[in-house]
Amino acid sequence: MLTLTETATTVVKTIVDQDPNTEASGLRINGEPGAPNLTVAVVAEPEAGDSVIEAEGARVFLEENAAIALSDKTLDAQVGENGAVNFAVLDKT
């Protein structure tokens, strides 16, 4: 199952809190079959079939293909000087 670093947990909570649609809001990661890229978006709630990852108040919803691709990974994040967020997918150590 995907895990989040402390930094990723903080960043996800910060991003989601900026768009407080509901208490069920979270960051949704979507993947297309065979595609190398994943997309992320803040959504009000998980879609049917999504896996839900919760870490210290951060909620991440994984679309089925993304859940498979990230099952043995760790999500990390960095915030640049201009406030831009970059997510990185790391192998678990």
C-alpha cells in the first residue's frame, strides 16, 4: 500500500485545506492503463472503486490503476521557493 512521507502528509493536508468542499475532501491520484504519468487533483470525495489512504489527517484517493502502480511506493513532496509543489514517487526502503 502507498505510504506518505511526513512532508507529503503536510503538503497534502495544506493543499486540500485550501479547497474545503467537505470533510471528505482529498487528493485523488489517477492513472491510465499503461501510461507512465499519473495525475492529481483535489476532489470532494473518493470515487467508487478508489482506495483511500489516510495519514495523520491527509486523505489520498487512488484510482484502481494508480493503486496498482503505487502499491509498493512512498509518496514524497517538495515545495519550491515559489510555492510550487512537486510530488515524487519513491521505492520503499
